[in-house]
Amino acid sequence: MAGPNSRRNNKGFDIEAPESDRDAGLDLLSEKVSLLKSATMGIKNEVDSHRRILDDLDRNVSGIRGMLGSLGTKFTQVLNNKGNNKYIYGSG
């Protein structure tokens, strides 16, 4: 690559380096960018998957919360009517 007396431009690149050295550096950079892109896409896919799981869980919990709320109301009615011998059965 660059020798001890090489000239560099204002960006720090050796302007006297052979084109093959620059091409090799660009190939290596391209390889690293591809690996980074693959890793990033893998992370995105995992995040999307976890988001779907959490959304499904939220929907299920919301349904259970509604069911428990109505059962709680029914049980409160039973407890408030102690003299009344009615039985209320909840099923889901």
C-alpha cells in the first residue's frame, strides 16, 4: 500500500498508491458494508417478530381483562345481595 514517503491528499488517501491496492481496499469495505447490512436486516426482522408477538399478547390480555371485569361486576352483585340465594356462574 502506501510507502513511507507517499503523498496523501487532504482526505488522507495515498494518491500514489497503485490502483489494485485501492481496489482491494474498496472490495474489503464493500464486504464489511454487506455484513453490516445483513446484521441490520436480521435485527429488523427480529424486532418485527417481537412486535407482532407483543401485539398478539396485548390483544389476548385485553380480552381477558374485559372478561375478568364483567365477572368481577357479577361477583360484586352476588356479594351485595347476601339475602338472595342466586348463584352466578361465569364461563369464557
